[in-house]
Amino acid sequence: MLTTFDELLWAIIGLLLTISGVFIEVAIPFPTLAWPMDWQQIDIHTLGVSLQVGAVLLIGCVGGKNAGALSQIAYLVLGLSGVQVFTQGGGLSYWQEPTFGYLLGFCPGHGFVVI
């Protein structure tokens, strides 16, 4: 059982991982099948997602659902207050963006993580 201090610590770690995960995009390398192998011909294709989802689920599993939800509430408050932590910026008008519902889904998503 986590104490209040532990949950607060995991919430801060989750907030930092979520913010840093926004700026790291997931990619897959595709090497060419030509012989001889030329390592300068490796194509890198992005998957269109960031590591933010992985950070959110990791905190939900390790820190618990309370710490995970608290970290995401802090993330939303920080972004809506004007700090540029969202993918397309930040500010109070960000709730009108199509991706804001995706960010809102992070808060209750920790309750569905099975440990």
C-alpha cells in the first residue's frame, strides 16, 4: 500500500514523464534488403504517436490509479494555465482542439489498469 507521500512522488514523476513523452515520437527503422548491406540506407518511419501514452500507462501501473490520475490532472491544469506542454501549444483555448478529448481520457484511464 502506497502512502500519501509515495503517491505524491509518483504523481510528480508521472507529470514529468508525460511532459517529456510528448516530445518523443515513436519510430521504426526499416533496413533495405539490398546486398551488400549499406547502413546509410535505413529508412525510419514514424508511427504517428508519442511516448506520452506509454508514460501515462506506466505511472498507472507502478504508482497506482490515484497517483496516475493526479499526475494527469496536474498535466491538464498546467497546460490549460498557459504553459506550452501540449503537442500544439497550451492555454485556456486548447479545450477547443480536437485532441483535448484524448487528453481528458488520460485521467480516468488509470482506473482500468490492472496490476
